[in-house]
Amino acid sequence: MRETWRRVTEIDIGVVKAVSFPLGKRRIDSIYEYKNIKNRRFKKMDEKIVEQSMQLILHAGTGRSMVIEAVNNLAENGDVAAARKEIEAAGKEIGAAHDIQTALISAECDGKEVEKSILLIHAQDHFMTALAIRDMGQLMVKMYESLSKKTAD
């Protein structure tokens, strides 16, 4: 146990015991306040947000993997048309992730409460990475095609 938790001081107030101890930079001076903080920290996540976050991770991750595979295949066999086709298919997966993100943003703009969790932030990271990799993959295909034409001349 951390040292700060060992320095708890208890004061008898009738039947209820009040506690005073440091909690991070704050000082907790009552059991009531502690329970409120504890309940906020450990509340159950909204199942719809969990599902949407996982779907966002799934579609973004699949799209990202497809782009990387397309660029790897391009480097191995030089088939620009196949790489473009695979990146286009990856774009559809990333598009599905974008639809989920748009639904979340629209819900919040409509005044609905959208829970911000570490899982949702993680899902957004996957989505943004997938977008960046898709764009970079498209540029790599373009560069490969351009360099292939120059070396053929």
C-alpha cells in the first residue's frame, strides 16, 4: 500500500467515522466525499459507446492492415493496379469507421451525452492512424508509378 494511505486519521463522530487523507493533490475530508469520488471513478461504461468504440477499432484496423498489405505487395510484385484496388477496398473499411465517428459527433452536437472514455480515445487514435496510413499508401503508389515510368524511359 502507498505511504499516503497509511497516514489515514480517524475521528469518531457518533456512529459515523470521518476520515481525512490525501488523494492525489486533493484532501478528502469525509466518507461521503470519498464515496462520491469512488463512484465516479468506477462507474460502468455505456455499452453503446463500448460497442461503437470496438467497431471503430475493428474497421480502422482492418483498413490500415489492408493498406500496409497493398504497399508490401506493390513492393514485391510491382502491380500498381492491384495496389490501388486494395487501397480502395481499405478505404471502404475506413469509411465504415468514419460513419461511426460521424454518428458519435452528430449525437453530441444534437445535445446527447457521449461518454468520453480511454477506449473511445484509443479508437479515435486507431481511426486517425488508419487515415494517415491510407493517405501515405496512396502517395507511395503514386511515387512507385512515377519512378517506374522514369526508369522505363
